[in-house]
Amino acid sequence: MKELSLRLEGLACPTCAGKVEGTLARKAGVEEAKVHFTTGRVQIKYNPEQVEEAELRELIEAMGYDILD
């Protein structure tokens, strides 16, 4: 299992954070996704044998969020 922590730009409300969590959680290979709305960070636990970091980044960007780090 690997962990990834990213800071996102564009999270406007807690509902948006919930949508990001839900979308990531449904992705095969993702064990857990937590979005901290107040800090704008998302923490993802995933299996690198099932999903690559680049795929997770692309999924977030496809939802309309910019990744700052």
C-alpha cells in the first residue's frame, strides 16, 4: 500500500470535498480517500499494483481541481 497526499485548489465547499472522496473511493485500487476541506488536502491510500499515481492525479484534474503539490 502506498500513501499520497496532495493539496488541491478549487475546493469550494464540503460537498465538493465529499464528491472527490467518493470518486476516488470508487476507483479500483484505492483503499481509502480522505479530503480535508479546511486545508484543501486529499490523502489517498492505494495499491500501486492496481492503480498508478498518475491515474489518481488525472482523475482529480478531470473533476476540475488543480493539484498544487
